[in-house]
Amino acid sequence: MGRFHRHDDGTAHEHDHPQGHDGTPEHEHSHLGDGARHDPQHGDGAGLIGREEHLGDHSAYETGRERIEVLERIFDENDRTAAANRADLLHHGVCAVNLMSSPGAGKTTLLRETLRRLAGTVRVGVIEGDIETSLDADRLTGFGAEITLVNTGNGFGGECHLDAPMVRSALPRLPLSELDLVLIENVGNLVCPAEFDVGEHARAMIYSVTEGEEKPLKYPVMFRSSDLVVINKIDLLPHLDFDLELFRANLRKVNPTVTTIDVSARTGDGVDAWCAWLGSQLAGSRQPAASVQ
Amino acid sequence: MHELSICGSIAEIVTRRANGRPVDTIHVRVGQLRQVVPDTLVYCWTVVSADTALDGSRLELENIKARIKCRTCDGLSDLGDYPIMLCGTCDSADVEVVAGEEFLITALELAEV
Ligand SMILES: Nc1nc2c(ncn2[C@@H]2O[C@H](COP(=O)(O)OP(=O)(O)OP(=O)(O)O)[C@@H](O)[C@H]2O)c(=O)[nH]1
Ligand SMILES: [Mg+2]
Ligand SMILES: [Zn+2]
């Protein structure tokens, strides 16, 4: 599972008032586990707690308007649905991998090569998150995989990501009991998909060497939330002044433990290693403890 | 533009909590590691709330800086503009995020009727 999952369970902490008014350390910070490590000698509770900046005024406190405490996570609904998806997949012994990338990094091409190689050994279903068209799905037919399209085109030119309810609506269209692996092609977008857990067991990001070495620093959330980064289009390296080691160094800065695989979906280089990684995820997802995080 | 669908989730929570009472201000806590563009979120809220019971309410955002804690030396570091996951004290990469991933509605203020 990605490391970037919600810990924002309201993790109640009191404001870290710089002047430390009355000093009573009655603040609670329920960041699991580390509460025990916190030693009250620090006094001001600055310890584990991010400083907060209040934007805007506090006039509301003076007007006596009625205030309702809420403390509800905005992704709660999505995450509950994601948990339901994960449970259904687990129930059928299916491993799901969420493929994310910027537009055109090579998700569909890699999927095609993957289906070609896994045909006859691993039973694969694909959920295609193409915004408006079935173009990508059409490229994936003919390898015996079950393909279903998620229509993300609702309003404002289509969604920029898949969310858990969209994947939930797609699951019944796949014969889960006859599948081993579900590959989810997310919408091509370097920002939004990373925010939405869809119930996958692992996240893989496809990064193309045409994108520039600094991308992990500029778009850290997706790089950080991925279990694996596929470095694609390495066949183009001789034609680019791309510094692969600099890219890896930047990637490690935001995600020190991530695995990478160098691939060319065009020539087939590295695709077997990618398939082996998928195989390891499949094996891992069948051990009950593996999917818990 | 996932801000739009996020505003849909906010509307759902606020509608349920307000339970028919008019809402003036919605307090939202956003960690630095969230990819939420504040201006976009505020703008999308006007779009999503228009012509609903929440029309005229506004979002007030409270930003939380990102912080990491080192598992090697227990040191705490603030993250700068780039979320580089290295301990500011001992350079260890064995760190955990302790603040900055928040994204929640903390409170509502009701409008005076
Ligand atoms: N040279 C080279 N080109 C590649 C490689 N992989 C994909 N491409 C090309 O890159 C272009 C985009 O590939 P897609 O597979 O459609 O990318 P995608 O990530 O599915 O794109 P969206 O779904 O639109 O986000 C196509 O022209 C592919 O032929 C590769 O390894 N090497
Ligand atoms: Mg595609
Ligand atoms: Zn350290």
C-alpha cells in the first residue's frame, strides 16, 4: 500500500499558540503511537504538531454565531467506498493495481504489452479511466482480458481522476470470481489521481523520460504515494539529454523506499520485470496481512 | 480540477451536519501535502453551492505546515517548499509524516436568522 494514506482523522491537536498562554498541556494529539513518545517537558506541545496559520479573521468568535464542531475528513466517503472495493476484491482473491501517470506517459501501451505477456497465465481484468472515448480500451482488446470502461465524462470536460465510487460502479461489470488481477488505468493526470484511494492493493506510477528530471519535486504527492515507479520510454534515452541518475535522486528524496523498473513499452525492454513485480503483488495480496495498512 | 469533486464531498458533509440550518462559514483544515489549490477550492465552492441551500456560505481555510519525524534520531523537521523526506537533523530517510496530510472540515458557523 502506498504510504500516502489518510492520517487526517481529525487528528485532534490543539492550536499551537506561540505565546503558550496558560501552558496547561491538555492538548491531545492522537497521531497513533507517537503520543507515547511525546514528553510533556517540551511544554508548549510544539513537538509533534504542525504550526497552524489561521488565514482570515477570527471575528466569528466574537459575534456569537452558533458554531458546530464537525471534524469530518473530506475523503471519508471516498475512503469508505475504497475499503468496500478492497474487501470485494479480497473476497474474490483479486489483486488490483492502480496505474497513474501524466497524459501520454505510456499506460495503455504498457498495459497492452502486459496483457500480451500474461495472456493464458494470469486472468486479467482492466478498468479503463479514459475521459470521453473508448480509444484506449479498443487498443487492449484481443488478449483475452476483460475490459470495462469507466465514464468519467460528467460535466466540466470530464473528471481528472478515478475515485472509489467510479471504480465501485465498474466492479460488477467484471467477472471477479474468474480473475486474478485487475489493472486500473487511471486518467492521465499528474496531480488529482494521487488524492483518491480507489481500493487498489498497490499503486504504480508510469513516468516517461521525456518528462524532465525535476518532476518528483514538482509533483511529489503522486511520486510519494506510489509503491513502484516504472521509468518508461528508455528507448528514447540516446536522443534526450535526460539525466536518469538525477531523476532517481529526486525521486528518492520524496519517496526513499520506492522501487523502480526501467522499461520501454515500445521495445519490450523491462516489461518482463514489470510483469514479475505484478506477480509479486498478486502473491502478496493473497496473504491476508499484506493488504492491511 | 479535483477541487470540484472535493467541493461535492464538502457539500454532502455540510448539508448533513447543518441539518437545514443556514450556514455562514465552513472551516476547512488543509495540510501542506494536500494538492489543493486554495483559490480554486474557494472558487469551486461558489460553483457547487450556487442555487443550493448552501448558496452564500463561504469556505475558510486553515493551512497546516508539513512536518516529519525521524525514526532514527526522533528529530522533527519542517518541510520546505519541496517535500524532501530526509531528517533535517541526521539526514536519515527513515522518517514519517506527522503533520501536513490533514484535510477535514473542522467546524461550521451558522448564519444568524
Ligand atoms: N518511444 C516510446 N514511445 C512510447 C513508449 N510507450 C508509449 N509510447 C508512446 O507514447 C504515446 C502515448 O502512449 P499511451 O500508451 O497512449 O500513453 P497513456 O499514458 O495511456 O496516455 P493517456 O491515456 O492519454 O494518458 C504513444 O504514441 C505511444 O506509442 C515507449 O516505451 N517508447
Ligand atoms: Mg491511456
Ligand atoms: Zn534524524
